[in-house]
Amino acid sequence: MKHILLQEAFIYRKRKALSAPAGFVYNKSAGAWFSEVTYDALVKNSQFPSIGTKKEDIETGEDHKGQ
């Protein structure tokens, strides 16, 4: 018999690995991704949805710092 916490625990699916956006380069001094063609910031590009956070936060508040 499993412990009650193990019986009731919700198991999250593992996310796919995040990769750098194609056609964009990271500017370390600005701390942002910019288009290689237009030099516009990735966050202002309507064709590119957000893919995740820097720390890979999940809705539960968990993060993967140091991994």
C-alpha cells in the first residue's frame, strides 16, 4: 500500500526541451533576443509566441535553477 501522499500526488508531464529561437541572436548586454534580419526584439515579434521562462517555471512555481 502506497503512502497517502503518493496515492494522491498529481504527476506533471515533462516538458520538451527549450531551444534558442531560429533567426534570433541573444544580446548579452541588453539581456534579450533580437532578430538577425530586422534587429527587432523577439518580445515584439507577433509571429513568435512565448516559449517559456528563463528558469523554466511551471504553474506550480517549481523551477529548474541550476539544472
